Amino acid sequence: MTKQQLFDLIEDLFAVKPDNPFENTDAAVFRHKGNRKWFALLMQVPKCRMGLGGDEIAEVLNLKCDPLLREGLMQTKGVYECYHMNKVHWISVILDEIDDKTLETLLEISFDLTKK
């Protein structure tokens, strides 16, 4: 999935557009309209910072997850230990590694967990 496809999917599912709260970065935050809580954070991260080989830049999406599901999710292609956020409650996915249906499910889970 491309960055633009992700933006379109999130807008279709949740009627939310990306917010860019950080200066000098392309990071995009997706928030609930009411409580303003984040349910997703998209960043460009060198794969080596995630414990993967090489300096190739990856589109990494952080999503909230249930700690009880986390270990099982880590066995899914494209799902990794969270980069830059709480590793118990969040996971990272690399957009071009995860299948679209799994990503959509993980987005819905993250959205639901951060509602209130």
C-alpha cells in the first residue's frame, strides 16, 4: 500500500485526514475528531532503526493494539515491535510489506482502542 492509498483508506473508513504536527518532518498523525487521541502515526524510518538490515527508508505506521494480541501479531508479515512508542500497547507495520486486508483490520482495532 502506498502512502496516498493509506490516506485514502483512513479517510474512507473514519473520515479523518492526516495532521502534520511536527516541524521539518513528513510524519502524519491520525486522530479521533472528538478526543483528539492518536490512532495512527506514519513516519519515514530507516529500516536499520527497526532492527532490520540496511539504511533503506520505510513508510512505518504505528498502531495501537491489545497487548494480548501483540505477540501473535508480531508473527504477521510486515508487523514489527513498535518504533518510537510504547512497545506493549503499539505495533509498527511497514506499508509495502503488509497485505491490505490485514492493515485495514489493524487500523480498525487501533481506532476502536483509542476511542475513549
